[in-house]
Amino acid sequence: MSEVNFRSAFVEFEGTRIHYQEAGEGPALIMLQGSGPGASGWSNYSRNAPFFARSHRVIVPDLAGWGKSDMRPLGVSIPGWWANSILGLMDSLSIAQADIIGNSLGGMIALKMALTAPDRVGRLVLMGPAGGFPTLGQWPTPAIRTLATAYEGDGITAEKVKSFISESLFDQSAITDELVKGRLEAAMDPRIIAQPPMRLESGQPIEELWRDPGLATLPHQTLIIWGREDRVVPLDTGMIYVKRIPNAQLNTFPKCGHWAQWEWADRFNRVVSSFLSEAV
């Protein structure tokens, strides 16, 4: 397979610069990252984006607050502002409609996009999407508490980053010094330290998408992928999505944590490629 070269560029949405990487031709496919310390679009999808760029126009943004993008504005709606920023990115790139892949927070943003502007979204692929409701386990999970408070107290540390990665993966042997170092370096960006992207202002809520009545009328073909051993957003958290979204199907990956697209990249790429190309 020939090497795929991604170009790096920026667009501006309401005064906030959004960084993205792009390659390939064909139907537009946007990949939305999760919110862990040191995350970025590419860190989430480096094992997937080149594969899909063989058949799609692939866009991998850094959500505002991560990577090379600006910080998100204070006091904006969550996830509404992020959803609108990706719709703004699509406008800037003259993309009328795109299939959306979203992991964790990215899955929540993808759903919000579908609820806000259903005609702009084609198919949805959601991996351990946030915004659901637990039916069995503890909530918030220890990993979510780590994510929300990572910059408090003694600030971001290698121990906190490694702890979150450990909670995110089933295979602990995949946790390398290089992985931890790369995430830590990204998380220590002075801009992010000054304004952590998941720090909420006093009284600022995060929207509970599972309560949105619009889920029951979403027209989109939706593939929900979940790592059976996900300890960040456990499998039971998403059962209400599976039940309420009319065209949702669930594919559970065994021996897999929160990063299904990273931990089981080849399986993920095959399953998602088949889903995106199948006739309705």
C-alpha cells in the first residue's frame, strides 16, 4: 500500500482557529477525537486515517482545546459549540455532507451534529460515545474523574497521563514510555495548562444527549462500536443509545478498552469500511 501524505491546514470558526489534517478523494469522512490528556486528532486516528484515505476524503481535526487548535471559548455550550465548530469547518471546506467517526467526546459531538443539522451528516460511527446514562456501573468512572481533574492540584503529571492511558486500554503491554511521553508533552502545552479543555466554569452543565427526544427520530445509519472492557465509558452507558436510535447497530470488541480504533485498528478499519460502503 502506497504511503498517504496528509496536509496540515487551519480554518477559523467564530475567531477560533481549528487545525486539521486532510488526505484522499471521494466521500467526505471526518474523524473526531476523544478528550484525554494529550489527545489530538492524529493521536486518536493515526492507525486509521491512512487506511480510509484510500477511499475517502479524510479530515482529521484537532478539536478546539487540543493539538494545534486554539482553546475553546469560555462559557460556550458543551458539546454544542464543538459540534457547531465542526459544521463550520465543513462550511469552510465546502463539504455539504460527511460521514462522521467519533470516539468518546468525539462521538458525543458527532451525535450533536446529527441532531442539530441532520442533513449535513451521512453515516455515524460512534466508539464509546459520551453523553449516555449508566444502567449498571459506577459513574463517573475513575478515568473520567482523572480526565476532569488532571490539571488540578499538582497539575498534569506523567503519573496522571499513564493512569488515564491504563484505564483506556485493555492490553497493558501496549503502554510504552514513548506513548506516555508523547501524550505528556502534548498535555503540557502552556495554552492547555492555562485553560484545560475539559475544565467547566462554575455551574456549567454538559448536555445529557440521552435525554434528547430527537434521538428517536434520527434517520442516520449508525454503527456503535464498544470495547467490552471499556473502563472509561463502560458498555452499559451506551445501551440507551442502542435502544433509542432507530437505525443503530452495536458491535462489541472483546478484549478491548476505550480506544477501539487504536487497540484493534485492523478490525476497526475492516468493520467500519464495510459499514460505510454497504447498501441501505
